[in-house]
Amino acid sequence: MKKFFYNKILLIAIAAGLIASLVIAGQRHAVEIHNSQVDMAMDYDSLRELSEREGLEFSEVLKKFKAAGITSLAIYDTTFEKLTRAGKVIAVYGTDILVNYHSGAITNQLWRDAVEIGAIDPTRVYIIGRSLEAYESAKKNLLLRFGEERVKSFAIGEVEVLEVKAQFGPFMKEPVGIDKDELETTKKFGFTILARPKNFNQCKPEQVKAVFESLEGYPISEIVFDGPEILGAPNHVDITAAEMKKRGYKLGLIEHTSQLQFYNQTGMFELAEKLGYNEIARLYAIPRDEQPKLLIDTAVQRWGTTDHERNIRINLLRIYDKPAPGLNLLETNLKYVKDVAEKVKSNGYTLGVADTFENYFPSKILRVFVIVGVAAAAVLYLSLISYRINAAKRFQLILFAVLAIIAAVPILMGAGGKVRILAALLSANLFPALAVIWQLDKLRFLKLKSDGEISTVQIVLVGVISLILTSALSMVGAAYLSGALSDVKYFLEFEIFRGIKLTFVLPLVLVAVAFLQRFNVVDEVQKNVSAIEQIKAILNMNVTVKYLLGGIFVLLAFVVLIARSGHTAGMPVSGMEIKIRAMLEQLFYARPRSKEIFIGHPAFVMAMAAFLQRFPKSICFVLTIIATIGQSSMVETFAHMRTPIFMSFMRGVDGVLPGALIGAVLVLFLNFATNLRNRF
């Protein structure tokens, strides 16, 4: 039986890369734990609407929500529809003025004179102020948004009136700046302000500056631009960045409804680059059409995982429109806010202005060691599936040197983005495979007692210990993956790892090739039959219908596994699984992945039992491939760079022992069933 040798120089290079990866991991952890304050926000208009529906004073509602945990109120650009409803100004279509004149509804002689001399155009909108301050603000914003060519003023007696060239319906919904009264009220009741200004059509520099001037003197927590564009886009984003920097404003970006990256706003990437990634926080709001379907407890649980797992630092809560059983609408929403606030604080966060990451990018030297270590791992794998390469140590070193230089140079030059992505992809696939291959090599030369007997308890212990050791080796790949990608752009999801689904397929292929190079699954009498020869023999086999159906079932199960993996949900989760997930979240620091705790890790223990009890190698092969799923899943967890590294680590650790326990129970049960059958 030929033996594969592990090149010590390659192992040293991998160890050096691991040390660099762990240093980066420590730095990353320090950055993450200092990003620990969450802004609890609600829309100003939502709370006003709630107070009106419940017949309560708005001031009392604000006090109650402040006490419940809301720290910021989101204030949007106002509209003439809102201003008119609030009685601050009156916007009237020219046609309506003429109709009222002819019906006799207008009794004011000055207005009747204006109609009679033709001063009222039926196609224009007329603005009359009831509050001088509101009128002056509206006039300023109208001139900013429409320009002097579309807005003119004239007098009706001693009253100034604005005439606007606009269609009445769309005009009433047109944004006209943030209402100063709303800013004052928010400040008065101790909230900070989540400002949500909208961009202008063909935005001009003076318009950008005017928006920021209107916010002067108010406690702004973050700026989250409303609509499909950043203020100033597309030509004046640099002015927006300069104005925000001057005032120390943070930028909030809205997580996409798919919970991946962001709602795409024109100019957001340019603004982030100019402003600095250390001034950016991620915002999440439960989708408007989804929240009514969620029980309060379910929504609260989602907020807990949202902040903890996806680096969300602005929680924009929506109002529940229907009361919960036994509560009125105000009590329902106060309970919701209080429960979310308590959940957030129980996860170790404080409430206030959103924290942001420092502008973290690891040193090039550390990154080079990581990249070189990945090159060593790639050569090591090749040497472990080919006897010819394994024997050619000089060729291994030359190949390693060439790959290391090619990969390291772009990193040292300050580029290497694609190299890092490739290194992360290789780390996620190679290291779990290498961990399982190492275990296979130990099994090949494992010396049992002379009588070949080994107790069931010993089998279980060997299986559990082997799983722990192999999982520890797989975690080397997790450290490498994190070391290759860790920086603030990945934490915020401006960049993401895009090879997740491949990491569930490729490690299985890599392990399968290595297994077939070590064991003959077709004919165990023949030794040292190459993987290619075995694959040919398998393809030439006659297959019965039952085996064909079994293969189709396995293939479908594998397709489901792949469809359920990755950033986006390719297949819905069953109600039963949701309940199991909720239970696991309560039991563990970080919920272990189902494919690890219920599939991969139990299969690993069973694979060890199959080897030790000399089961057919075909059974050992199937169990080993399934076991690899658990190992690759542990590493793939770290590809979700928005999740804190400690949580990803604990997610993997928390799954090992429970998975081993399930595997041990299965082994004991199968052995018991086999012994019982043999007796009868």
C-alpha cells in the first residue's frame, strides 16, 4: 500500500499563513467589538398618525416611545399635501379658485378683483401662507426646487401669494424640504434626527448646500437619503460628501430586501468612497408587506439576529397597524419597541447614534503570508492526489514558488482584489478537503488489535475525537478565508464573497478524488487502482432500477442542499425547520447550521465506525462524502463577512459536539439493531 507524504516546507508555509490569518482575525475582532451601538429609529409621520388614530396628544406619544427605547425619529422632506393638511399653508389649484368665484363661494373682494382682472390662471397652483415661518420656508424650497422661472409672487392686498407653474396633483406630493417644525419637535423631546432628504431633479450645488444648511443646529444621528438617488447625484456627489464631512454626519445605507448588500441608490458607491467607510452604518427595516404577517415575538427575534449577524446598526422600526390580542394599538407598538430594545441590549449593544467601523484594511505583509499559504495548500492537495507529484518534491517547491510569486506581487502593489477572492475561494474548498484527506490517511494505516475486534464504545470515542480534530483542521480554512477578505468594505457588504454555492460542491469532488486514490470502492481485493480507472469501472456498471431510483433520490437531495445554501434563499424553509432553528437559537450562542449538526457531523462519526468495523469501502465512501458537507459548511460560514468573526467561530464550534452526539447515538442504535438481528 503506497503512502502519501506531506511536504514539510509546504506545511511550514501553511503554518506561517495561519499565524498571519489569526493576527488579522484578532484585529478584525477588535474592530467588530467596538462597533456596538444601535440606533433605534421610527418615522416621525408614523408616530403622528398613531397619535391621531388613538386620539392622543402627540407630545405624550413621543414621550412614551422615547421611554420605550426609540432614539431617533426619521424625518422626510415634507410636501404641500402635508403642509395643507397641517394648516400651515394652503395650496389651491387655479381652476378651483375660478369655480369658487363663479359659485359665489369667494366673498373676499380682493380675491374677486384678482379673478376679474385675469390674475388667476386656471392651470397654475397658488400658495397662501397661514404660518409666516412655514410660508417663508415653503417659498425658499419652491424656488430651490422649481426655480424663479416657475415660481413668482404677487400681492392680494397685503398678503403675498405664490404662483407656481405645475400640475396640481403631482405638485402636492412634490418634496419641498424638511419641515423645521418637525426638526424642532424632535429636538425638544430628546430624540436625534435620522434625516431623509430627497435629491433634486438635475441637482445643482446650491441645492445640495441648502439642504445641509437647513439641518444646522439640530442633532443629526445619520443621513439616509430617500429615493433612488443620493443627494447631489449624479454630478455633485463630491459636494454632498464635503458637506457631510464638514458637519461630521454619518451615512446610512439601506439593506436590500433580499438581506444582501444594499438598496441601490445612484451615487452611493461614489459617496461612500469620498466620505470614508468609517462613516457608514447599515440600516434595516422589515419590509412593509411582510411585517403584518409577523407576530411581535417573531419580529423581535428577527431584530436580535439582524443586529448580531448582519452588522445592522440602524433599526428602522415600522408601526403595527393592527392591535395585538388584549392590547390597544398604542400598547401593541410600545410593547414591540420595548421588546426590541431589550433584545438588542441583551445581545450586548447600547442604544444611541449608530456606531460605525473604523477604516480597517490589514497590512499588505500579513495578506501576502495568507496568499502564499493558500498557494502552499493548493500544491499540497495536488501532491496528495497524485503519487507522481507526491514523489517529486522539487517540482512541488518550484510550483509553489511560481504560484506564490504570481499571487503575492499584486497584493504588494496595492491591488490584488481578484487574487484575494480566488484565495478565499480556494481556502473554502481546499482546507476542508485537506482535513478529511488527512483523516483518510490516518485510517489507511490504523493498527487495530490482532483479533480485529474493537468495542462499540471505543468506536464512538474514536469517531468523536476524530471529528473534533478534523473540524479544528477545517477551521484553518476559515481563518484563511477571513484573512484573505477581511476589511471594512467586506464588513459593510460593499464587496461580497460570490462563490458560496461552489463551496458546497467542490470540496466533495476534491475529497472523492482523494478517496478513490486511496481505496478501491469497486473491488477491494485490488490495491492501488487509480481514481480514473475506478470512475471508468463505475460508469460501465450495470445498474438495477432500485439503484437508479436511489441515485435519483440522492441527486435530488443534493440539489435541495445547494438551493438552500448561499446568500439568497433559492428554496423556502419549512415551518418545522423554522421551529427547530428557533429552538437552536435559544440553546446556543450562535445557531449551528442544520447541514452540520444533523447531516455532516453525524455522518462523520458513522464513517469512522464504518471504517473501523471494515464495512465495504463503497459505504465508507458515501459516508465520507456526506461528512465532508459538514466540514465545508463550517468554513463557508466565514464567507458571510458581515457576520462578526467570533459568532461565525461559535456557530461552527456549537455544532460539533451535538452533531457528534447524534452520530454516536446512531452508531449505538445501528450496532444494537445488528446484534439483535443476529441473535434471532
